[in-house]
Amino acid sequence: MTTENERQLPQQDGAAYEVARDVLVQLIGHAVGRVVVGEEEWAGKRDQWSSLLSRLDPRDASSVQEVLDREAPELKSITEGLNR
């Protein structure tokens, strides 16, 4: 018999994946904008985030969590810098 918590886990994992994917998409978009205005040092970050996005697998909870732990704070920092 399946418990209520067990039925919810895939939805939670899916939500975490969607958040991680969105974080990477926003970071890539920001980096592309910086490269367009001549800040070539952002090209490496763009490539790194693009690679992470292409490898991100909703079934791999550890890779999803790694993006949330490492890249979400980067996005927060960038966003806070833009809002100053």
C-alpha cells in the first residue's frame, strides 16, 4: 500500500527539477546578455550553465540538488546586484 507521502515524492522531485531548470535558464539568459554587450568573461559561465542544463535529469535528485545548492545562490546574488 502506498502512503500519501510516497505519492507526493515524484511531484516534489519534479518541482525541484523545474526550479533548478529555471535557475539555469535565467543564469544562461543573464550571461548571454552580458556577452552581447561585450563582457566576454561571461561566455565561460554561459557555457558551464548550458552544460549543466543539458545534463540535468529530473530522475537524478543529487544533480538537481547540486544546482539548487550551488547555482541558485549565484542567481540570487546577480538578481540582488541588479536591484540595487
